[in-house]
Amino acid sequence: MITSSLKLLARLPLSWFHRAGVAVGWLMYWGSPTYAKRVKENLSASGICSSERQYRALIKETVRETGKTATEWVKVRFASDANMSCFIAAARGWTLVDNAHRRGKGIIFLLPHLGSFQVVMRYIARRMPLTALYRLPKQRFPRSFYLAGSRNVGLSLAYTDLSGVQKIYKALARGEGVALPPDQAPNSRGGVWANFFDRPAYTMTLPKKLQHATGAELIAAYSERLNGGKGFRLEFQSVEAENFDERALNRIVEDLVRHCPGQYLWSYNRYKVPRKSEVKRRKPLPSYGA
């Protein structure tokens, strides 16, 4: 019943979802002082903006684009393959994935919360088996919607627990792909401290461990959302496995974010201190733009 209803809703034009997303984005920003403060703080401290004017403009773009992320998932997860293929303006670097897959190696896709990461996962999952690391929401309602959408696009989920990690290892052993969110703060002792935009951030060690244990290929990717509901431009980049560690991982994400900073999820609490982790002193934030 849920899937049928969402497939019907997904027939609406992508531009409709994006227009609704702009409204949702501003409602979230105005309705939550904590949310707004985090967006301002993270964007200001990133050093991406060279002026106050650029900073203010980027906040507005971030609010709009985050709202679009919140609404477009229905279209991305439940639209037909034919419909979705019309919205892929380019998939630069996909030959890197094809070549790695032909060699029979597993592939670790590093997919930060940049642009429409849901589009990237759907694009990959329609072309090769893909298992995505997923933190299960506590609420049943959003969980049901997400699970239904994953089944619709042929995506296998691995929860952030021991069984999920084992599932990911097995997928790589079979020469399949796994999708990891490299900018997601791990729980408890699942990470180390490494600078992210020049601030200490608790960073997951799983990508490095997986690569060292399996010899899998590393590919970073993101999907840039085009204006006017015209679709998405995908980018796939090979990552050098030699000397790959948590610091390198954060630098990779930083480089991707600089391509379209307004589409990054600056509202995420990237610098939180998980329980049982070693607390590090944080650098003071810049005074402008607070």
C-alpha cells in the first residue's frame, strides 16, 4: 500500500518536489533555532566563504537545497527507471566503476551528504549489486518509507551494527559494491579524531579497515542537483588506496564539497562528541557570520 501510493506520487514533475522543498527548507530553518545556528556555525567555520556577502548567499542556497533533499527522495526512490533516466544529465567517471567491476574487485563507494546522494545510490544499484550502510531511525514511520524505497530501487541495506558490518564484508568478497557515508559521525568507539575543514571531527575508521582487509577499490561520488528541476549531474572519482586513512578521507570529502558547497548538508552535527570517544579540544570559531 505504501509503495503503490508513493509510486503514484512520484509521477509528479521533479520541479514540483523542488519547489515544495524550498518551502520546507525555510520552514526548517525558521522553525528550529538549533538547526539555523548549526548551519551558520558549520558554514562560517569551514573557511569556504571569502566574504560576508558570499557567506550570506551560501546560507540561503544551503537552506533551499537541504529542503529539496528532504522532498525529492520520493521521486528518486519511487519513480520508474525510464523516468529517472531522463534526469541524469551526465555521469562523469562511470568508466572507472565499470573497469573496477570487470576486474572482479569489490568497490567501496564514498558518498557524502552532498547534493542528491540518493540519486547516486539508485544509479549504482541499477547497474551492479549495492549494499548501503544505514543508521536505522528510531521512529517506525520514516523507517517504513525508507525500507520501501530501498526495495523499489534494488538497494540492500546494512545497519550500523555488527551484523551490518559482516554483511558489507561479504558483499565486497563477492565483488559487489558498498556505499558508505564518509561524513557521518560514528557511534562510540567506531572512529578517530581527524580534522574536517580544520576542526577536529570524529571520523569513521570503517572505510580504511574495509579497504585494507579486502583490497577493494575506492571511489568517491556525488550528484549535483541542477536548477529548475532539470535533473542531476553525477561525478565519480577514483581514490588512491595507498596512504588512505581518516585524514585522507576527510580531505576527499572537503574537495567534493567545494564543487557545490551550497548543496552540502551543513545542518548535520558533524562535530558532535559521541559517548565513550576521546574528547578533543575544538578550535575557536571565526567571529564573522555568527
